[in-house]
Amino acid sequence: MLEGPKSVTVGFDIGGTNMRAAAVTSTGDIVDSQSVPTPRTAEALESGIASLVDALAAKHRVEAVGLAVAGFLDPECEIVRFAPHLPWRDRRVRAELEQALGLPVKVEHDANAAAWGEYRFGAARGNDNWVLFALGTGIGATLMNEGAIYRGAFGTAPEFGHLTMVPGGRECACGKRGCLERYCSGTAVEETGREMLAEWAGPSALRELEKRGELTGKNIMEAARCGDELALKVVDDFAMWLGRGLAIVADVLDPGLILLGGGVSKSADLYLDAAVAHMAENIVGSGYRPLPRVACAELGADAGMIGVADLARQRVAVC
């Protein structure tokens, strides 16, 4: 039986391990959710999506479905060209799912979906020209220009995480060297910790973490929070690279706001002030121009589902 007169749209966050589906109202509130392991074939994945939609539609009036996908999409968001942790390859996902579900479907890059959620219901409300930096395993990013998601000519913009910061530097999974995300991400914190620990003569909690196989970016941040000297040096290094990256973005785009999202942003109290100071030092016209405000996202892990559900609701309006 339908629960009252309000309709919902279903937003999906499809990860490599699990996929989550949420019934989202027009005000951005999640009223129900489901989570299952992510299937390993394209057909099974689409069937699993349909099953979750059916489960939510049994309790709510579902108007449309949105999918937040970590991967490369075409500019029209019709085709998933490549998703590293999902089985879709050059697949017309939107059309396939619209046919299977009998509902309007919106497909969006996961960082863009999260940014849209923050723009509509979170920390970016009232800002039409701003940037999202999603600091996690790597760096996801979105540029909002005059209230619209900027995609570039081929749908891949912006790849801030793959700005070359150190020519010939650390190898990156993208095939380049010295990318920003190799110095400023969760995995970068771990790598920097290992490098610094190899040259550190004094005591440190990081040494015990390494012996136990627990030297992760998250644990290094926690050690810094507890005052570990070496961990604090690792965080200082992270803040320096983040500040330099933000300075480049500010020089090129001049946004009014930069939001930090992703798992590493949960520790922003340890590095945000230092990163902003490094940005201020490295920006063109330092000391003679306004700086973008740098803040943390508000919607957390639900941002992508909330955002893509709202984008799917907009699709209903034009169908």
C-alpha cells in the first residue's frame, strides 16, 4: 500500500562491493533504503537494480530512478563507457533500465551526483559557481558553473586529481606520474606515512601500526589526532599538497566556494586551516584578491543518492 500522497524518486549509489538504493522525497529526505552486494555481470546488475526498485515501489509511489556511477559517461549521460569496479562497458545503461523499469531513469557520475545533492540540499545551497573536491581513495571532483554541472566536450571534466604536481613523481593508476591524488588522498596519506617512517628514528605509533599491517590513511589521521609527532608531519604534508592543488583550481576557475567531501574530509579539522593557508600563499595575486571559501560537505555518504534522485525527479518534468 502506498504511504500517503507524497511520491519519491529512488537514488542508487552503486559501488564495487555494495549498491545502496534510497527512496528520496522532493525535499531531499531519505525515507527508506535498501542495500545488497553488487552483482558481477551487466545483466545481473540491472536485474538487481530492478529488484531493489520493486522492493521500494511496494511501499512508496516511485516516479523515477537515478544512478550515481563511479566511471566515465558520455556527455549526455546515456552510456557508461567504463566503470573500473562495475561490469558495464560502453553500455546504454539509461535506455536498458528505462525499458526494464518502465520509469524515467537518470544516470550521473557519482561525484557530480554528490555535488548536486550538496547544491540542492547541503553545504553549497545558494552558490552557483563552486567546486567539489571528494577526497577518498583518489580525488573525485565536480565543477558547478552558473548552477549547472560542467562536463567538458567529452564528458570527463574536471579531473583535478590528475593534475601533474610532481613531474616524474609517484606512479598513478591513470598511467601518469606525479598526479595530485598521489600526494593528496587517503592512499597518499598511507604512502607518505610509509616513506616518512622509513627515515624516522624516533618513536611513533605509526611503527606499531606498520608491524600490525594497519598503517592506513585513516589510522594515520587518528594517530595525528592523538598527537603523534610523525603522523602530524604526514598530515602537514597532505595539507601542503591540498593547498597547492586548491590554489591551481582557484587560479583557473575562480570559484566562490570549494567543498571538501569524501572519507578523508571527516578529518578536515586536522588539516583544513593549514591547507587554506597554503592555498593563500600559492594563489595568483596572493594577498590582493578574495579567496574562495573552503568548507566541508554536509550530506556525507548519502549525498550521491540524494543528488541523483533529485536529478531523476527533474527528468520526470521533461519526459
